[in-house]
Amino acid sequence: PSLALSAEEAAVVVCGLRNTDVFVGESATFTCELSHPGVKNVQWWLDGTPLHNNLVTEISERDGRIHTLTLNDVACHDSGTVTFRAGSLISSAKLLVKGISL
């Protein structure tokens, strides 16, 4: 039997998500860097709701290791916990959307 670990088993989170504060109408970007490419079942969540690529939610990956989520034109109700999951790896951070007080 081979002792080589699959990418899935060997991968670790090198750089996790960071808490982010933005104002209403701005963009919020979250990045998670993994040690290995090829990890399957990548999914982003906002407060337990799965996110999908669309006009306001941009999901991308670079080199198979650097996963990025950008939420555009955020509103106050977007405040919450952003979670990145890839296989058994999880990283999460808080998004705080601040109203603009005039």
C-alpha cells in the first residue's frame, strides 16, 4: 500500500480568513490559502447559507491553493460569519458591515 497522502489528506490551511469591516456599498474580500492544490468540495458560506458565484458574489481560486471570495455592494444584513470549507478543512471570520452615519 502506498504511504503517499492525497492532496486532501496532506493539505492544511496556510493562511486563514481574517475578520473584515467594511461600509455599506463597499466590497469585502476574504482569502484562504491552502498548502496543497487539488482539495475537493470547496464551499463558501455566509451564516450557514452556501454562497454561489453571481453578480454580487465572486468566488475564485488561483493555483488551486488560494481561494478568494468577494462580496460586492454589501448591505448591513450581510454582516455575519463567513466560512470557507475544503474537504475537512475549515476557516472562518467575521464580516461587519457598518452603516454610514451622516
